[in-house]
Amino acid sequence: MKGKKQKQPYKVIDADTKKEPAEIKTEPKKQKSTAESHREICYNILKEFGKPMHYKKVMEEVLKIGESKGLTPQNTIFARMSTDKKNRFKVMGKGMFSLTEWDKKTQEVKPNAI
């Protein structure tokens, strides 16, 4: 019949069989996720260049160092830099990113205006 699934017969389970508790498998700690490693690489690239960069230029540098598993690495890098939980990146406009620590350094260097 169209649209109706045939029901599978019920399985008979013996009440006398005792089940042992499942083994708990402990896995070793995983390395950083690719998202976190992308963010670290982007941070290091911007810090090394010392000036704001377009995310596509950052992507080119990331691909020189490692690989990106996504189909669109430029979108992946943009997303990773935009959603950094540590707030290390600042959007300067139209795809340009800088480090937030650069703003803090320029504020510290400026003398007090009297």
C-alpha cells in the first residue's frame, strides 16, 4: 500500500538475561579544533605583518602555512575571524581586519592632552 510502512514484528526479550553495564571509554584529549587553529594562525599572521589586512590576503597566507578543509576557504577564514570568542580581531570595514591589541597600544602611547 502506498504511503504506509509495514511494521516489523516485535523482538522477544528474555527476562532472565542479565545485562552488564556498558564500558565507559575514555578518549584522550583532542587537539584544538580546526576553527581554533585557524584563529591562531590568523592572529599570528596579522601580528607578523603588523598592519590591517584583507581577509583574502590572510587566507592566502593561511593556505601557505596549512590547509583549509572547507570548499570556500575565504568564507571560512572570514567566519573564523568574525566569531572569535577572545575578541582578538577588529573589523575595519569591507573585509579588513586588524588586531584589537593594536588599538590598546595606540591609546597607551598617546600623551594626556592638557
